[in-house]
Amino acid sequence: MARYETPRKLRNEIERWLDAHVGQLAEHQGSGFTSWRSCCDGPLFVYGAGGLGRKLVGGLHAEGVLVDGFCDSNPQLWGSESLGLPIISPEEAILKAGATGGFVIATWSLGCETSNAVIRRELEARGARHWTFFTTAFWQYPERFLPHYRIDLPSKLLAARPAILSAADVLTDEQSRREFFVQLKMLVTTTFDEISYSWPGETYFPDDLVVPSMLRRFVDCGAFDGDTLKKLLQHAGNFLEHYWGFEPDPKNFQRLCDRVAAGLKTAACADVFPYAVGSRAEKLRFEATGGVDARLTASGNVEVECRRLDDLLVTSRPSFVKMDIEGAEIEALAGAHRVLTFHQPACAVCVYHRQDHLWNVPLRLHADLPRHGIHLRAHRSSYDIVCYALPTMAASAD
């Protein structure tokens, strides 16, 4: 395992990687899929019949690339159809593909028995000769596919070199520096072999970083159905004094209210709001799904109120701010500038929804909280990456 005892060691390694590996990917990002397909002009199958696979097939068809079918490891799907294409077993697809067919792996699982790397190895073991990952097609047709959560063009990493290197400088501990480089590699991987170590403990409450006394006055942005509140009550115990929850999805908000009513049997107070949080007060379109994928989007099915934390917490003294808001984290941090700089709370902010959040969120937190330690931890099979800004002992003593 590589060691990065100092930021300089990490910077040097990132510089070499950007120049060599990412530079090469960026050079071929506009033609990689066509080049791969020229080597396997037989039947084309997409491995994975879920949402990602359907997005891939729809986009490829729109670009004039015909797909012959889906294959999937779930036996319950075999014999059915999706987008007018058959869903068959991987074994049957390999037989149909023969020596000239190809497979595009379109799954989103990491570090588990159905991970992309495991699927690739199984295809190879069963005789499949040609495979690639969905990223190859996404990079060639960016107007059709990108951005897709944190997947975006490799060339954008080259353009962001100064910010990436600056973010490497602000990370406090070696584990965070190692995690940062692993996650950079994951942004442009074509094999998904570079899996990081998933940190023990609950997301937002890692045992090595967060202590109960930090959780006294907790702000929960992206409160969902109260799942974080449930964990908060377990970790904070009698330390919890006040909870603020923000959740714009109507169904999720109702479940949050129910959780608050049922869960807060202590002396703690709670205020919950059906708001999105952002950089200014406005009304925005929101895709209300009642699930974890609910998010702000111009094509959303409902209109919601978006507010600044600086306006909502004028008389409050939050001690901990958590943000998991599906890509709106940078805007929400901008709208919380006064809260952060004046009250100096601990923060836990997700950085896996957009490519640039991996470096821009740590930089933003460091700008507002320069005396806090900046840490990265991976949770849940290494995909949920959270940036923690935590008071150092010196800052806590002030």
C-alpha cells in the first residue's frame, strides 16, 4: 500500500499520474468506444439491465449504435424484455456473442460479489473475448451521457490540476491523502480494480474522527426519511440538544416528521423543514421520487423552496452540519458561509455526486474553516465518500 506521509509526496504522485495515465485517456476519450467496437463487430450486449444499462442502451441507439440485448446475473429477469430487447443470462449471451461479439459492463456495484471487476473476471473466465465498461461510451458521447453523477470527462481533471493539487495540500492525515488519490483514480477508471478500504463505523459518525460531544446541535441537510437521525440518536446519546432537518421531497419529509415524532423521546428539540438548501432563496424544480435519488433538476416533477442556511439558522449555534444533497453541496456551502465561519461547526459533506466535488468540497471547507482538520473517509463498499471538517484540539479550546 502506497504511503503519503506528506502532502508533497501525494502531489508528486498525482502529477505523474495526471501526465501519464489521465493524459492518455483524455487524448482518446472522443474515440475510445468506436475503437473498441472495431475490434468486435459481432453481437453487442449490455451487461446490466438496471437504470444505468437502460440509459446506456437508449443513448447508444440514439447515436446509431445498435445493441442486441441485455444480459444480467439476476435469474428473475431472464426471458423478459427491456426497451424492446431480450434479457438473457450471461452464459447465453456469451454463446450468442461468439468470437466477435462484445460486452459493455453497465453496473454500478463496487467491492462486492457483483462488482464490476468481478463481472469482468467472470466474463473472461467463461470465454468472453471483448469487453469494456460503460465509461468508454459515456466519454465518447458526453453530450448524451455526461455528467453522470461523479463520472465525467478525463480531460476535466487535467483542466482542474491546480485545484486538485491544492486539495491534496489541505488534507490532514495520511489515510485521507491515500483515499483522495484512490478516489481520483476511480473517477477515470476503466477496470474498477482500484478499490479503497471502506472505513469502519457509520457514515457521518466514523469512530476515529467524530465524538458524541460534536453532535450537540445537529444540522441534517438531505435528511431523507430520518435515517441519519436514527443513527444520530444512537451516537449522540444524552449530548443531543437540538436537531434541524431539511428534506424537500414530500414523501420523504412526511416520513422524517414521523421519525422525529417517534424518535425524540429525550429533552432534545427538533425543527424540520420541507426545504432544499442552496446559495440563495429561490424556487427550484425537484425530482420527487420518495427515494434516495430525489434531487434538484431542471426537469423535476415538483417545485420546492430552496433556502440558505445563513437565513434559516440566524439565531442558532450548530455544532455539526451534515450534507448529502445529491450534487448541491457546493451551492449549499456557499449559502452557509456565515454559519460556518461564525460558529465553526464540525462538518460532514458528501463528495461523490459530482466529479469536481472530490477537490472543491475540501477546498471550500478549508477556506471557511481554516483551523479545522480536513479528512476523507470511504463508506459502504468504498463508494460513499465523505469529507469531514473537524475542530482540532487547539480550535476546540478557543
